[in-house]
Amino acid sequence: MDSKIFKAYDIRGLYPEQIDEDAAWKIGHATAQFLRSLLQGIQRGQSNAQSLVVGRDMRSHSPALAEALIAGMNASGANVIDIGMIDTPQIYFAINHLQTCGGVQITASHNPAQYNGCKISGQNARPVGADTGLKEIQHIALALRHKAAAGNGSVTQQDLTDPYRRHVLNFLQPNYKKLKIVIDASNGMAGKSVPAIFGDLNLDLTTLNFTHDGTFKHDPNPLVESNLAELKQTVIDKKADVGICFDGDADRLIVIDETGQTVGCDILTAMFANYFLEKNPGSTIVYDLRSSWVVKEEVANHGGIPRRDRVGHAFMKKTLKDTKAVFGGELSGHFYYRDNYFADSGMITLSHLINVLSMNDKPMSEILKPLRRYSSSGEMNFEVEDKQAAMDQLAQKYSDAQIDHLDGVTVQYQDWWFNVRPSNTEPLLRLNVEAKTPDTLDQKLDDLKSVLGTPVAH
């Protein structure tokens, strides 16, 4: 097993070169050991407290990896509830609905078809990342020898489609409009979840790339603008109210307005913040530090408490729970909800988007127009071998600004700001810049490139 498959937030690698059935067995065994070791305070009356739930995405090798993972869990003595082919947010629902000690989703999310991996969650769907148990799971897994002898754990199959559907639709207002919506499932799990949850509602749905054969018409990453071309054209051709592109495991989405323009997820966060604060006055809204100034301004203007946080779902979920925030948004398309166990959900985000559009007589672009008041670079990547030295150089170059180091380096002036932060896995620095005018943005980008070099495609 290649130790490099253990990342900051999950397990990810090429199949079968880096992650195969043997690796999955060891990961299952180690995960069950770790999660069950945390259960000393659990009441014995909870029938599923010692069990784990396992799901998988639609990749061609996911069934085999799930089977091996479950066998490893069983060999450790753990009982497993197999809930089949699902979107990743259904794992978070299942852990809470069934009251298990945790669960694993077999998925490689937005990566190409030759990748696979695991997203691990603990009790109450708490994320398990490098700082919250994944390093311990890695240590156990790498030390294991695969033994064919079966343990005493059991496996049962359970279909949670109906209770999951009810959970998601609890967030949809009953007086929604019959909107014209184009959905690109990216040949991923939205192709199963959208019909199961929204298929019989009074909506005019046009579906793109809903088939599952283990291949992708375009990579299942909606953050890459070229992957949105078919969706944009279909929105315009159909005169749709909105377009949605989900990633492979359907925990993230990108929105296209009725003009075919991509909506930045920070702009969407600002829009949703206003919507949630109307229902939950004075609540906290969490957003990642790459987000536009418009987010903190809108939250404050609507009487909420803006809470800026590090990039990454583990940090966002913890901060949401610690502050009891009603909502949180990341630039990557993850949106988090207090009433969804402080976890993210693409399907719940779609429900709330339908609510917002149903409450307004304006088209999407008009709703968002007041929020599109700054000029943004979007995230740019730079190949830098000595990442810390480059960040130190930028902090020195702009030492007269307001500077913080919450995640990388953030530099703020009156009329512009930037954040540069290191990749966890590659020799890359990721840059986001925003300014009050396009001219200022262009000028400051040129200044930053004089230190960082030429951006690379990524």
C-alpha cells in the first residue's frame, strides 16, 4: 500500500497502482479499530453504536473496493451496514440516522475515472482528517498484514433512499415555483440522487450526463470552467432559470445563472447568508478566507456574525459546530448546514436554491447583481519549490498592510486584498486576489506575479 494515498482530509490514489483491494481491506480494518476505540462512553443500549456504515460511488472499481473494505472491517470484529451506491452526503445522514460510530464512502470525488479513495467520518459524521484520526488509521493500516481468516463481524444491506429523500425535502418550502432547471450530474452520483429526490416534484428538469458506466463525458470537477460548457449552452438554449453542475460524489455544486454566467461560490454564500439570516436573525455565518469581501459585508449588514475560517471541510464543520452557525460556504462549492449535522450537502443546497428563486420575482442574475460589486481573480496556481520563502517575501513586500496567517498569508488594504496559501500535496501556491476596480486588480496581479512567476494550469 502506497502511504502517499493518505491526504490531509481523505484517502485518494490511482487504482490499482496506489489503492487496490488489499489496501481497502487494511483501511477498513484500521478504520474500524480506530472508530470503535473512541466508543468507551457510548451507551450499550444503542444497537448500532458499534457498527459502521459503508457507501460507494459509481466508479467501476468502487464495488470491489467497498467489498474489500467491508471484509477488513468484519475481520476486525465490526458489524457493517452497507447502504450501496450513494452520494457522499448520504453517508453523513446515515451515520446520524442509524446512530453508528462512523462510516466510510468509497469515492474519488471530482478526480478522473482512474482514481478512487475513501472519505472517513466518525460518530455524528465528524470528519476524520490528518489531525483528527487519519494519521492513526494510516499507522494501523501500514502495519497490518492481510489475513484471509474472517472475523466475527456481520454485514447487512440497507436502502436509505426514502428516509434520505424525506430529510432533503424537509428543507424545500412547500410553495416552491415550477422552475426550469438544467442539471449536469457529471456522470456522477447526482445522476442517481436527483431523480430519487426531486424526480416527481413539480419542476421542469433537463438532465445532462446522468448515466453511470464508470466513464465521464467531462471530468467531474465543476470548478474547471471548460467542464461547464455544455451546461451553459443548454441553459441558454432552454431559456432555463438556473443551471447546476455537481461534482462526482455530489457533495459540491456550481451554479450557472440564466444568462449562462458562472456564479462564484462566495457570491452564492452571500446570497444564502441573507436568506438564512432572515429566518435566523443574529446567527453566525462561516465562510472560507478566499471569499469576497461581499460575504462579510452582507452578513454584517443583515445582522449576522461573519466568521472567517481556514479552507477545508474539517475546519469549516468544526467551526460551524463550535459557533452553532446556521450556514457556511466555501469557494470550492461546499455548503454546510446546522440542520444537516453541520455537514455539507449538494442536494440540500439545491433545495435552498429553489427556495430563493421561488421567493423572488427577479431572475438569478438580477438577484445577484448587487453582490457582484468587486473584481476577483479566481484561484490561480503557481509552481514554487520553497513555498514558505515566497510567502515570507510577500509578507515583507506588503508589510504596511493588515496581515494575518490564518491559512497561508492574507494581506488587506483599503481597496484590494489577496490570500496566498500552500497546497498540502504539491509544490504549488494558490493565490486569490480581489479589488474594488478591474484596473486595480490587473495592476496588483502584475505586482504579485513579479514574486510568484507565471500561473500554471491546474
